[in-house]
Amino acid sequence: MVAKHPDMIVVAVVDDAAELSELAAETVIDIVLADWPSLVPLAAGGTDDHLIDRPAKLEQPLTPREIEVLAALADGATNKVIARRLGISFHTVKFHIASILDKLDADSRTEAVTKAARLGLVML
């Protein structure tokens, strides 16, 4: 059960559509799905092919360090802040960002974060 309070935002993590339905039935809050494509009902023979602007799987997966850099990008951190946060050089951050942009086929940091969010790599 989810506690309700007018001054709080409650976050619940669910594993499947059944758990989501149960949560929705017991609360009157807005529900935001982080990985909504995986919750499309497929039992009745449906597919998720109709979803628009859904990026394909990555040809080259991101390394754990690239995911850390990407999470910092999603927070709006600058290269200097990312370097300090992760204990790496400014130039290494630039290298990781270039690799992330290449792997996500993005032209900017913002586009990389947007694509990563759609793929479920970062939470916004």
C-alpha cells in the first residue's frame, strides 16, 4: 500500500503490469512509468511495434563508467563537476562523453540524455 500525504511525492517501483494495476487501484496519484514499453500487454498477441520514436537496442553497450557519466549529464553537471564527482580528469570526462554520443548516435549532451532515458539507462 502507498501512503498518501498532500505534501509528499511518493515513488513506487513495480516489476510488472499486474503490480502496477494493484498499485493504481489502491491510490489516487499520478503514475509515471519509467519503462513503459515493457508493460505493453503482449498476452493477447499484441506487440509494442506501434510505439513511436523508440530507439533500437544499442549496438555497443555503454560501460559502467559511461553510465555514471551519463547519469551526471542527466543531472545537468558540467564536465568539471563530473570529473570531480568521479575522481577522473577533465579530459577523461570529455573522452567518455564523446563515446556516449557516438554509441547513442546523439549530436548533443541533451539528445544523449533523452535517448538514454527512452532506453531506460537513466532516470529523469
